[in-house]
Amino acid sequence: MVCKIPATPTPPAEHPTLANSPTDRPDSPWSVFLIFLRLGLTSFGGPIAHLGYFREAFVTRRQWLSERSYAELVALCQFLPGPASSQVGIALGLSRAGYGGAAAAWAGFTLPSAIALILFAVGLSHYGTAIPGGALHGLKVVAVAVVAQAVWGMARNLCRGAVKLTLMLIAACIVLLAPSAWSQVGVIAAAGVAGLLLFKPQPNTEPDSLPIAISRRAGAIWLALFVVLLVSLPILADGLPNPVLALVDAFYRTGALVFGGGHVVLPLLQAEVVPPQWVSNDVFLAGYGATQAVPGPLFTFAAFLGASMTHAPSGWLGGVIALLAIFAPSFLLICGALPFWASLRTSPRTQAALAGVNAAVVGLLLAALYRPVWTSAIFNGYDFALAVLALVALMVWKLPPWLVVIGCGMLGGLLG
């Protein structure tokens, strides 16, 4: 796949244009939405599993980008605050259909779980028990196979040679011994320095395509808007008591300051909504349980909390406001960071550093394969056998992931 970033930056309102080869033809936002909607309906297992689903869908099957570009994109999103898997999806949609594609990718991946959680909040009090426990456990087991497939495929492409393989294993060990969002960021940064020292820059090597046609000026505007909102919203919420403004401030600040995404956001959200009695602790825990039963990003928990508010806005309006507020920082950061990243990654020295970063990213996925994916799903021989069956179905029988997900859910329900 050969695409080049346009030499002349385009203004912020324009969409990216890609090369004219058949595989590089830009998609419409609607087609991007449909692709991500399928993922949003079937991507169980949390953020690490989502990255595995994305890799299979966009690197292996559709070849939207190369293995190396995908690993670099994952590394960038690990550095940024917010939900890494959702940010990867936003960036992929942006590269295919501009700003409309970014919004379509986010909507397709996010709306299924958000709608289910809002429905649960406004009236389905028994939603959490509607899915049998065995079926829910089967969905956790299939995440083991999805992540294992991603680790194997990425390691074969990005960790060739003893040095890269060693970097991968060191990164995995450090993250397992010191599990935190900051340790992940530190490992990626250290791997970049190691790559710069260990790998000789190749001046004639052209980087793999990551087609984002947003100018640096536009990127600076998006980043400035991110900072302005982060600083001004608390001041406005304090000076102008208004429930809508307070809701936007709480969820925007959470989305802007959480590193690591996923379960890391839970204590921050609890600190924002439970002490002021916007949501009771029992309701908070019930919503968290329901969130485990739906596919898609864990950040859609915000939709449940917004719909469960004890004051206006609540219901559908509160859910939508909270959902948009917590994901808004991700849009601003992705649109702001990618123009600078697209230029920076063309440097030979940057490519040497990225060789180390890519190995570290595989190491992070390897660590996540053990904890939390394996430790939360594999408890006995039945679980192990189901995970092996799912892995064979994905790698040997080449079945589509959504079918494997459904099959493991049904088998898990029977075994449970």
C-alpha cells in the first residue's frame, strides 16, 4: 500500500485525499460508519482486545495501513490521554474520509454500547442479569484468542532479530512488574531512546503510509482548543452554577486527564459523580457491571452515568451530553497531534526510534495478554480449551472475528 502525505497542507475543513490505487481510494463516511458499526456490535473484551480486532480488520483484511504504521499509531495513542482504542479508531476514520470519517468511526464503534447503557439507565433495571453469566464469560475467553493473534502477527513483523525481541520481552516484564498507565508511557519512551541508540538510521528508507492531510496550523488550533476548554470549563462551572455546564466540565476533564483508558477511568468518574450525589454508589456499581456485558469502549459508561443523574439533565439528554463531553478531548488531541506526528515520523532518526517503540508496543500487548486478559478469563481446562478453539478458528480456519465472538458466547453459555 503506497500513499503519501500531500506536500501542501490542506486547510482544516478539507478532507484527506489518498493515492488513486484501488486499495487506497478514500471511503465515504457512511462506509466507514458501517465497518465500525460491525466492530461496535461484536468487539467484546476491553481496549486491548479492541486493538486486536482493529488490527485484523484494517491491517490484515482491508490493508488500510501497514503493520508498522498501525504499531506507531497505537504508540502515539498510548502517549495521549483518553481511550487509546477509540483514538486509534478515530485516527483510522480520519485517514479514510476526513473529519466526517473520524466522526463516523467513533459513532459506529461507540453508539451500540452507549444506547444499550442509556436504555439500561432509564428503565431496564434487570439488564445486568439478562445475559447469562456463562455467555459473558465466553466473551471474555474469546478476547484471549483475539489478543494472542494480534501479538503473534505483530511480533512476526515488528520484532525480527534478537535486539527487537529482547526489547519486546523487557517491555512486557516491566509492565507486568509495575502495572500502571505511567509505566506504559515510560516503557514506550525508553524504547524510543533505545531504538535511537541501537538501530542505525536509514536515510533512504521511506516510512510506511499514514495518510493524514491536516495542516500543522489546523493541528495547532485543535490543540489550543483542547487546552482552552480544559482550563476554562472549571472556571465557568464554578462562576456560573449550571447543571449542564457542571456535567460537561466533569466529563470533559475526566476524558482529558486519564492516561491508560479503560478501567483507569472508573475511579476518576466515581470521584466526579458519587461525592456530589449526582449518582448513588449502588447505581454506579450497577452501571459498571452492565458495562462489562456490552461491546465497545468502556468510556461509554459515561452515557449510563449521564442518563442516571439525580438532577437535570438526565435520561437521554444527560447520557448524550456526558458521552460527547468525555470523548471530545480524544477528537481534539487526535486531530491536533497527527499533523505533527505525520511530519516527525519521516525523519530517519525518528524511524530508528520507532523501531524500538514498535517492539515495546508488542511487549505491552504481550503483557496485557497475560494480565488482565488471561487472568480474568482462563480459570480451568474448559476455559483453556475454548480459548484454543477460538484461536484455531481465527488463525487456521480464518473465520471472521464476529462469528467467533458469537460462537464463544454461545458455547460459554452452554458450559456455564
